[in-house]
Amino acid sequence: MRLRIAALSALVVIGSSTLAFAQTQPAPTATQRTVIAATKLPSVVDKPLDFRAVNITLAPGGSETIATAEGIFYQLAGSAEVAADGESTTLAAGSGVYIAAGRSAKVTTKGSEPSTILYFALTPAGVAGPTSASIKEVYRTSQPIAGLKPGRHDLNLTRVTFPAAMPSNAPHHRTGAALYYVISGSGVQTVEGQPDTKPAGTFILEPGGLVHQWGNPGVTPLTFLSFNINQEGVPAVTPGRPAATQ
């Protein structure tokens, strides 16, 4: 398991819940990227795959056990311990951990505050995920992820912050695919010249080859998570249109 821990100062929205964090750093003046957790997968074409996101909300002292896919746990609020195969990792807000598929992961709240986690996973298409009073599936792709290729792939979760009043960046596309979640702020995604505002609490699918731009016209920073998959040795994002459609 790999773990990247970083402080998070943000406003988190899940459904109708709003969670506030104290600001500990000045607002960024340039784009910031932090890899939360990452791994390499030997193959992603053995069966069709979906992106899935699950919200795990636990009261103080609460715990849940979840059967894992290839995925990453991200701590939105509070603190929790994630244990699997005899290893455990304590997560503070803004940190995360990768756990391989086929495990039984026990998530337990640490401390006196409630714990909220987002679990991002690659799951076999059509397979139902776990649900309970504390576990809720909040996103699943409507179709299997298209365009995945044979060979090794990088899988990672990255937190990105765009500064306030950032103009739209240059048109670009993903070579694999990604699932975004907007933690705080409100960004604008432009596709084929059509801008679309994405507020906090929104999930956004970026399929491979989709030419788009991102900007932040707001007065506060925009912070989002990117759960990305791409071929090993190939940049996750490249400028302009895919070569085959130019």
C-alpha cells in the first residue's frame, strides 16, 4: 500500500452535508497538484470496468468492512484507520491510501469526531457494490470505461487546486480516463466551446479523447480530486485533440 498525506483546507459537500475545515495556508496563486496515492496495474482489459465512488460516513467509534476493488480511500473529514491483510493506515483529513482488489478492508473512526471517506474504485461492470446505513454509492459510470488498452497502467488519485480567477487552460485530452470530484469552489469545464459550471459536490467523468478546458472564474480557489488511469509511460494528459482525429 502506498500513502501520500497532505493537509487539506477546504469546504466539503456530499449530498446535503456540508463539512468545514479551518484554513491553514494562504490561498494559492498557481496550480497545485498533490498525488494522494498511486499504484500500477498489470492489466485492465480482462473484463469491462466501471469507475465507482462510495461515501463512507461513520459516527465516533463506528466501523465498517468493505470488500475492495482496485481503489483508493480518501479521508474527507475526521480521521479513520483502514486495515487490510494485517496492515493498517491511519488517515487524517486530506490523506488517502491504495488497497488492492480482493481484500476485506475494515474502516474505523479514530478520535471523537465523525469520519467521512470517499472510496474511488475500478470495479467490474455491472457488479453491485456494498451498501449499508454508513456506505452509499454516490457515483458509477453508466457505461464501461472505453478505450482502455492492453499492458500496464498507472492508477492514481491526485488533488488539484486552481487559483481564483484562473482563465481556462489550453484545450487538452486524457489518454486514459478520469473521474473528478469537486471538493470546494466552483470550476468551469468547456467542451466544444460550451462552458459548464461544476460546483462543489459534483462528480465529472473525463473519458479518453474528450477535448476540454478547465478554468476558475470564481473568487476562491477550486479544489478537486482526479481518480485517473492511463497507460504506463504515456502522459495522462496531452495537448489538443487525439492524433487520430486531427
